[in-house]
Amino acid sequence: MAITKLLQHWPCMSILKNACFMCLRIQNRLLLHQTSRRYLLKELNYGTVIPCKGYHSLTLYLPRVISECSIHLYGKRENMELKDKKIDEKYLLDQLCCLYSTKQILQLLDTAEHISDRLAAEALLKIAEVESKNGNLFSHSELFKNKTFQAILVQFEQECQKLSTSSLVNALKAFVQLGMNIRSTSLSCFLHECQERVFNGQMTIENLCVLGKCLSSIESDSTMLESIMNHVQMKEVERWTSEEIVMVYSLLPAISFNGLQYQSLLDKMHTVATLVSTQLSPKQISSVLYSLVKLQQTEAMGLIINLCRRSVKYIPAFTDEELSNVLAALNELSCCDPDLTEALEKRVSETAFTMSPEAVTQVMQYCSKNRILSKPIFNAVAESFVYNSENFTTYEITAQVTPFGKLNYLPPNASDLFRRLERVMSNRFSQFQPQTLLNLLHSCTLIQRFPVNFFEKVFSPYFIQQLQDQNGNIDPCVLSQLAQLYLTVNLECPFYKGPKLFPKYRLKSLSTSGCSIETKVDQIMYKKVKKGLIGLLGEKLYFASQVLSPQGYILDIEIGLDENGFVLPHCILKKSSKRIALCIDDEKRFCSNSNNLLGKECIKQRHLKLLGYHVVQIPFYEIHNLHIDEEIVEYLHKKIFPHSYRMKW
């Protein structure tokens, strides 16, 4: 009402009315011109085709597809119509991105008035993408019989020399992904035309990379691949865009195992990629890291660190697949970042129940490899495991549960977690690989979760035979796990009455070369403690170093006492009535971000106590600030003999 009154007093009311009517007439004309097309495309999203006057179905009489702008069925058009065709092409390309079935894509092409080679090639790529994601729900035989598809195929084959290079290589990529026979006439025609353009230097970096990946997937002649790489190396790397660098990174793993053949090119790429790393998208970062691992580029630490720092920012934006690739690369390259861990904690805590099993597995392996005890991550994974474990593979089950034992952590729902694990193992026992199953059971014993129901199967001759190689030998680390598992049964599961491990598999020493059952003592810390013990006891002969216990554990330092509590020389330790085992625990024996002792060290100290040793732990965080000899001696005295008076030497 207020606006009406205001207009009544407006002096130029007639002019305003005329202007409004003119605008409405123009708008109506534009809407009328676009109504049929928009209505048709809207219906396509629901899988229904509405025939409209003025649209020509795409049949075998398809207009010739030439260059980036196609020729209309009825000859030349005016400049305005050519402009409209470009607008239509852009509109159709946008619509193409919103379609998620092969049927819809073919319907869109069948009802389009203009078909350019670019639109046709993009449609073929979209069909290949949909087919691969949907597991070939639209059968290939039905697809290749489709008249629209046949028309595009015939037209591309006849006019391949007139196609743009981008359309040519994209069409080739689509046909390869759709499984077209390499000996077919169409594919041979495309390959020959691509070869001509490569030799003539008509392809960009993007075209070369797309073509190279196609050739590697169909195991084509290596001569053409070499030609592609020669043209890539002739380009100036310094002038490449970030997109081109990423494309070449993704191409190299497809044609080279370790990248040594193209190391000089890679060195240049590492330098440029480090400079443009801030411009890379989450998908590009994931792709580059994946390629660095495949090419074994462990020395490109500058680039790896930059990408790792960039990954922190994109943790929420990564898809599960991209996150899996990033973490797999960081695990392989032994790269870790506290900020990355914090970002992972936030994401996993919020999305653990909906994350893919592969992504959850990579997160747990990242924590395990870097000895990161993240309670938010471990608690969230433990909760999701209880509800989602039926959907996991045996490898994923092992990879998600093993870190709990390695890092010596029990989540709040530990009872539910291991109850679910036991149920899954009982139902799918035969599906576990022997080595995988042994790793899982051994990890459970580290945190005092004893799978007694499975000990009988593990100690059986049949299971042990499965652990042997072709020569009948068993890996030393596997033997160490079996021996420690047997020791655990004897010391902590006296109620177990099943079969035992054969004597020939019971090792005298649990420490073998390359085995992680025990962590070797840190020499710097050992020398510090040794010097303090000499000051405390008077001479070196009153303690022994690196002593092998009868049960196979290696003691860092052992001290023997007689019945009256006096220290005995190490040469007569067998006569001692009490033995003291000193565990010199440096940083490697703890989780990297806490003072939580690792599972393998915890079970060792637990077993030594059960074997009658008085275990004295000397952790690094208590002794690393002691530098004066007298301070170290006083510290050791309080640790080893807290209730006795120390004599001065």
C-alpha cells in the first residue's frame, strides 16, 4: 500500500510504466526461447524424455563433428546462432556433470540440437566414469548397440583427423576404460592419429599425459611411450602449470617402476612442485604424494614436508580415498606432523562411523608406525569397530586392532571391542592369513587380552606348517612371536591345558636380527647409567650388562643380592637369592607423544616380574636432566635400594 501511494505522487509515472512493460516483453521473449530446452533437461534428470518440436534425435545421421564447433544439419548459421551454440554447449556440459547414469547421458545426447566433438568426448568420459563406479550396471553389449553411441563412434572414426587433440585423446581414454578391443578398427584409427600428432609435436602436456596413461593401461608398444616421454622432457619444466606438473607425476608411475629412468626430470619437477605446492588442491596433493611413493622418491623431503603441511589444512576436505592415499604415502615415507595428528583427531572423532574402512585403516597405521597414542582416534575407532567390523576385511580388522596392543592402550569400551573381535575371529577364522592371525593374537596378549580359545589352533602342527616357506623355514620374527606367545601361556594362562608349542620352535633368545620383540638399549643412556652404577656399587664387577635370561629375554643390567641383601659379583649371580633387572627405557620404548610404555616393553617387564625378578625401570624422562655424577648416583640409589643406607666410596 505504501508503494502504491508513493507511485501515485511520482511525477514521471508514465515513463516508469512504459519502461516496466518493455522489460517484461523482453523477458518473456527470452523465456519463451529457452523454455522447451530447459523443460526437457529438467525432465532428463528424472529419466524421462519429453519430445519437443525443433529438436533432432541423434541417430546414425549425426551431423559431422568437426573442430570445437559442430556444423548444423541444415548448413551454415548466422553469427548469432554460432554464439547460441557455444552457450548451448556450455549449458549441456554443465548438465552432463549432474547426470549419474549411462541412460541419462545417452538421452541427453539424443535430444541435443548441436553435438560438438568436445561435448561428445566429455559424454563418453562421463559414461566410462559411471560404468566403472556402478560396476557395469549398464552392460557393455547394450551400450555398444545403442544407436546414439554407435553414431558417435562411427562419426569419430570417420572424422578423427578433424577432431581437436583434446577430444581425440579423451575419446580414446573413454573407449579404453570401456574395454573396447585394442584390435578394433576404431581404436586402431585413434591410436594411429595420436601417434601422428605426437611425432608432429601437436600435443600439450595434458594431451601427452592422458595418452600415455591410456597406452600403459592397454600395454601398447613401448616405442610410442618413449616418444611421449621424449616430448614431455623437451618441455621446459619451469613453465609448467601446477596442473601439468601433477599430470606428469601421475603419468610416471604408470610407465616407470621407480623413476630412476627419469630421475633428472623428477629432480626438476620436485623443485618446481615445492614452489607451487601452495597452489595445489586436496586432490592434487593426494595424487602427488601417491606418485612419490610409487616412484620411491624418498629423498625429496623438502617437497614431502611441504605437502604434509598443506595436508593439515585439507584434512576436512579430503575424500576418504584421497585421505587414504595421503596417509599411505606418509606412512611409506616415514613422515609425521603434530598438526596433522590433531587434524586427524578432529575428523576421526566426528566421522569414524561413516569413514571408509580403508581410510580408518590408514589412520590407525599412521598412528602405529609413528608410535602416536591418540586417545580420541583410538576411542572413536574402537567404538566404530564394534558396529562396523562385519564389513571389514581380515586385513583391515588386524590393522585396526593391532595398534592397541603395540601402543599399550585399552579404550573405555575394551570389553565390547574384544568381545566383538573374538566373535569375528570365530566366524571368519579360516579367512585370516596365518601371519596376519598370529600378529593379531600376539598384539592382544601385549595388553593382557588372552585369546585362549585360539591358542590350540595356533600351536597345532597344521598352523605352524602354514607359516613355513617353500624350504620349510620360518621367519625369525614369526618364531619370536610364537615363542613369546608360548611363554605368555605358561606364565599368565595357567588354566590353559591344550597343546603346547613344539620344543624345536622354542627359542633360547627372543631377540633376533631385524625383529621387534625387544628394543635394544640406547647406548648413550646406558653409559650414563653404567657410570652411575660404578659410583654407587664401587666397581663394574658388581653388575652385568646385556644378560640373556633363561626364558629368552635380554636384561639391560642385572644385579644379584645374597640372602642378607649384599650385592654379589656378577660371576656368581647363579648363587644370588634375589635378582634385580634394570630396564633402561629410552624414548624409543615409549609412545612418541606420551610417557606410555609400548606394549612389547610392558609385557617384557610383566613377564620378568612373574619370573621372580625385581624390575627397576629407569625411564628417560627421569634421568635426562641429570648431568652431575653425584646426582645420577643418588637417583640410582633411591631407585634400586630405596630402603638401605649407601656407603661412600
